[in-house]
Amino acid sequence: MAQSPKAAGGLSSFPALLQRNASQFGDKAAYREKEYGIWQSWSWAEAEKEIEALALGLLNLGVNPGDFVAIIGRNRPYFYWSMVAAQSVGAVPVPVYQDSAAEEMAYVMDHCGARFAVVEDQEQVDKIIEIQDQLEQFEHMIYVDPRGLRKYDHRKLHEFSHVQDQGRAAHDELIGELKARRESLDYDSTCVMLYTSGTTGKPKGVVLSNRNIIEASKSSAEFDRLDLNEEVLAYLPMAWVGDFIFSIGQAYWCGFCVNCPESADTMQTDLREIGPTYYFAPPRVFETQLTNVMIRMEDAGRFKQWLFHKSMAHARKVGPSILDGKPVGGWDRLKYWLGNLCIYGPLKDTLGFGRVRVGYTAGEAIGPEIFDFYRSLGINLKQLYGQTEASVFITLQPDGEVHSDTVGVAAPGVELRIAENGEVFYRSPGTFEEYYKNPESTASTKDKEGWVATGDAGFFDEETGHLRIIDRAKDVGKMADGAMFAPKYVENKLKFFPNILEAVVFGNQREECTAFINIDLNAVGNWAERNNIGYASYQELAGHPKVLDTIKTHVEEVNRSLADDPMLAHCQVHRFIVLHKELDADDGEMTRTRKVRRGVISEKFEDLLGALYDGSDEIYTTTEVTYEDGRKGSISATLKVISAEVTNMQDRKVAAE
């Protein structure tokens, strides 16, 4: 694929885009970070100086072209600078999930052969020291926060600011080498290596070139008319491809400002203070915010409750049409304007969405009611479908063509096709180069013509022409009678209820579907408090008879919904167990991006799975758990096996008649 004119003009790497931004709009804010309650700001010109000093410091430490540099920490300007500084010297940044256990970090850093790491604080330093004997090529570690590290051996441990100071001191000596390395970068140079979540096995290193990231960033920014005046909040894991595209790819292409919250605890406050114009969140974030809104309304007075529900009913009726520019009567517009003045506007400001011009959600299906709630407020929330291997974007929803049950049309430059078995394939300029050190997986995922197997099953909606995703292709199976089994579809329907955090559905090659369910401790805990129900732990609340009855009603409501779908009516859940612990990435039950590891769960809870199918009413079990400090322990419980009412399709037809 030939380089685009922009790339030929010199913008073929992120160091080149940094130089352009510093030159053309150097005074404009590039980064903000809240620290000790105060927002600190760096312009593009200042950021360019910080990155250059760090790049010179990396040269001084001996970083060579092609070296891998692990980046481990929460969203902070220092780590975004580190990635571009590493690129500037010809190295490859490898962001790692900061909450990874030491052994998870060991796998990633050993697999890529990282010689250097830039980490946040003592916690991350300790993790790497713990695994250092497993890392044959590892040499130097740079840390940002010096607290607690004064008495450590600093022969190969360096403070971030000191590396920059050494780089500035060696400026005259090393600037020529830095410029030569920057200028040698082109569209084919590796931009970043991001590891997959490892749902079914060890994570794979996805090699993405400058062409992949820049072309994907450019086309998606043009699609939504993003410009240098956008504001984004960087709070998603830096090891996730979405954050890399939004906080580096699109930010550098457009020149807009990346805002970093002080901590996860202050994220909601920081979101309100920044008021982003461009925002992304997985469905769970939107679901949690809506749950909190509804909880607050339940604690409000009767008049406020009446006014809120009356206003929201009108918003659901006309809000999406007004947002999409469709015709709406004058009286309805006036009522919506009044509602916006009294309810919708203040609510959006409280949520931090008062200035959102473009919002996206992806990763899982979002409940139609939740999706429509935000759009009814006038928030331009849309869905996208993407992968790490695609540099995020496979499909996007155009303004005015937004549907809750589809993921949109092919993103600019993307080609789509559906295989005979229903699997979705794509090819685009964003298609990854390879899986690092894994030619077999590369060949099985991407063919010689550049078509990539997504691993997802889907189809084009006949009415809209938009893509609909059913499930992971590997998870789509068959029931004992040969009917299609699509667990993810059912799980997403269950998770639409605020009380249900996670669900894992079983049924492949079986006569009936069953499920494990996790309650949402915040939503159910608030309900318990309002009803004067005491509990001492998640386990106690999850096993409370009233909680089990509530979850049963949710399961039966999903069953009634499934009965209306001839393709999936047989996927109704017959029996379920509310688990005594939350599924946790530290216990290996989920990935760091909160994707369920179905095989691990089936094996770990084999006794519970057996009880779902052998007719048991309850089962006693003991489960190993990992505490926050890494210690292992176990919890025991006697769990109820609940039978849910299943709706027969024929019964639904008779009732309708």
C-alpha cells in the first residue's frame, strides 16, 4: 500500500507529528494532569521539550533501535511522553496493564525481550524486581514517583526527572543522533506493540506500524470531524489499543488535549471539571452511571421523582429524533427544551457529559434501554466495533444512523465480508503487521490478501445494511438437538439489569442452558440498605433469599425476551447459581479487560457446573481466591441452585392471539 500524501509530506511517525504540533500550535494545551487537586498543564511546545529531554536520556542509557521499552502505570503525561520518546530513538513502546500480577508482567516482558521499563512507583518497581531473574535481557528501570525508593539499589534504577536532566546535559553530544533516528522513521516502522487480553491462552503481541495507527487515526478523526479543540479524558488502561488510539493516535493527528485524572477515585469529579467533548467508555461505565442516577432518584422526594420520570418519558419519545435532526413537532420541541433546562442539562453536567459532541461505547453489547437513555438526553452516543489487530476501527455509526442493535457501517478504508460460517472478516490500512514471534497465529488470522478473521459471528441487517454481531464465533455452538447456542448474546441480555454484574452461560452440546451469575455489589447493596437488610460480605448478600428472588425475576424476563426470537428461544436459562465470589482477573477467571475466560471458569467451578445439570437443589463448595496483596486463601459456601421459568414459544403465540 502506497504512502498517503500526508505521510510522504513527512508526517509518517508520531515524533514527526509532535514536531508539527509544537511548530504550528505550540501554545495550545497538549496535556493536563490533576495532582493534589490542582490541574497542571503542558502546551505542545512544552511537551515537545519534555519528550526530547527524555529521548536524549534514553540514548544516554543506551537504548538502541528495535529495543522494547515496557511502559507500566496509570494514565499520566509522563507515560505518554515515554511512548513517543521511545519511538523517537527507534525503540518500540510496550504498554503493560498496571494491575497485572508479577507473573503476568514476566510473561509479557520476557516474550518481547524488554531491555528497559518506565514505571510509576514503588509497587511496580517491586513487581519487576521480583521477576527480574526471569528477564534475561532486562537492564534498566525508570520510575516516576520516588516515594519509598530512596534506599533501593540505584545502579540500574533511575528517577524519570534525573534521566531527563542527564539528557538535557548531553544535548549537544546526542542531539545529532536523536535527529538521525527520528528522521529514519517511516510508515513501515513499528509504532507500538500491544498485547491481546489472552481470553483463551497466552496474550499475543500485536505489532502495529505507523501506517496502521496514523491511517486509522486520520480516517476516524475525519469521520467524526474531530479537531484540535477537542478535550478527552484519558482513564482507560494504557495497555489497551483504544486508549492508544484516542490519547496518542487521534490526539497527535488532530492536536487536541489529553486530560489525565488524579486517580480512579476522583475520576467522576475530574470528568465533570474537564467536560470532555470526545468521550469513550465501555458499556459497564454507562450502566454504572445510570444505576447511580436511578439510586439517587429513589432517595429523592415524590415530586422530584414524578418530575424526573415524566421528563425522561418525553425525552425517550423525542430526544433521539431531535438529536438526529429528524422532524419533531413544535410543542414537543418546547417541552423538550424545558426538560433540558430543568432536568437533562443539569443531569448531563452532573455526569460530566455536558459538552460531549461525540461519544462512543464498544467492547460488549450495551442494553438498548441504557443506550437510548443517554441519547434521549441529547448525548451523541454511538457504537463502534473494533479490535487491537485493526488499530481499533472496523465499523462506526454515522451521525443520524445510530441503532442500538447494530455496530454501524464499515469504517473509512475498511472492507467487510461475512464467511459462510457467519464469521466476520475485514481488511484495512489499520490491519496489524504480525503477532510477534508467532507466525502460525499470524497466518491463521490474516491471509495473504490481508483479510483478517475477527473470530466474531455476525450478519448485515437487511433493513439498515449495518453490521450486527451475534457472538464470538468460537463460543457459538450447538445444543444437543442441533439448535444454535450463542452464550454471549444471552449473557449480555442478563447484564442489561443493573443488579447483574457478570453472567456466564453454559449449554453447548447439552439439552438445556444454565448460568453462573455475579451480582453488582453497588446496586444490590444500595437496595439492601434502603430495605434495612444487613449483610457483612459480598457472599452473604449474594446468597440472601430476596436477592435470589430478584435475580430469578431478571432471568425469567430474559427468557420471555428470548422466546420471541425463533433463532435463540432454546437458549433460555433453565437453572442458575449466584456465585459466592466476584469473577476476578487476579484469580484468572477474567482478562485484564474484563473478558470472561469461559474455559477457566468451567474447570475451576466444575462442581457447580455439575450441580446445574444433575438436579441438585444446593451445593457446598470451596474456592481458592487471591487477595489484593497477592496472598492466597479460600472461601467456602453452600449455594442454592435456582430453577427459572422457561417460556414456550407456542405459549407466547397463543397469549398474543
